Amino acid sequence: MAAILEQAVPILFEFEELGLPERFKKAEIIGGNAIMSPLRAAHGQTIFQLQTQLAAQLPAEYWFVYDIATPFVLEQHEYCPDVSVIPKAEAERNISICKPEWIEVVFEVISPSTRLFDYGIKSEVYARAAIPEYVIFDPYSREATRLARPDAGRYTLREVIDYGKPVRIEEPFPLVIETADLPVDPRD
């Protein structure tokens, strides 16, 4: 698998041939292992609200993509970030593969099965790729975690924001993500 990743050829495109159960629409490769998550309503609704807010705020030369295969060549990881902000010219090409160096801001919405990956290895990989801002939305804990200012392969800023308060992104341009109306998991 490492040889394929080094060539930046997405492995995830082969999953259709594997006959995965229909409920597993979200799949990624983390550390060389295929990780699949069932989709949940709160996940999709959060992504929709993020896209709506980004569409109103992004500078003209940027846009967003979602669930686009993003191979991290030397890491044995192939993520499909929930939402990534990239140059508009790349988004308009209708890409199916995103290069990590294009990503300015990445957003992930956790699910119970991806919590450890989103807060753990993904934050490390995104920091090593020098992605300026990484924001994790957690409908289960009702909070967002903003990781920013990558330096020497790690994020030097970690900010936890309760839902109801805005997430303020600084780099590479200011964005404000309102969280008051983001869906939450009703279980306590």
C-alpha cells in the first residue's frame, strides 16, 4: 500500500469494487488501514452549515470542496476531509484528488468511530503538512476545537469553543463560523 500512496494514486477509488455496505459512505485510509464510518444526520447538517457560512465569507480566489481524496504521500494516510478550503481555480477543475499543499483550512466533523483519529493522528498529519487552520466540530461534546499556527510539525494553538460561541479563524484570511445553530447529538 505504501508504494501506491507514494505515487499519490488514491486507493479509496477501488472501494466500490469491494462491495462495501451501503451505509458506509465515508471511508479513509489512516496509517495504511481502511476506516469506514456510517453517516449520521448531524454530520451532514453540520457540513451543510459550514459550506453555507463559507460561501458567504471566502475571498474570491478561494472556495471549498468536501470529501475529496487527499493523499499524504509519505504518511500512509489518505483522508477525505469533510470540508477543505482550497484555491478556487483548483475547485473549479472538478477535482477528485486534492493535494495537501492546496489546503488553507480543513474542517472535520467527528463521529463516535472517528473521534480519536480526528483529535489525534489527523491533527498531527495536518500540522506536518503545514495546513494553517484545522477545526474539529463535535456534535457529541457540543464544542469545536480550533488548531492553528503549525510549527515544526505540530499546532501551537489549541482553542476549544463551546457551541453557541463563534469560531474565529485567523489564517490565511479571517473567517467566523457561527456555532449556535449547529446540530448536536440529543443523547446525554
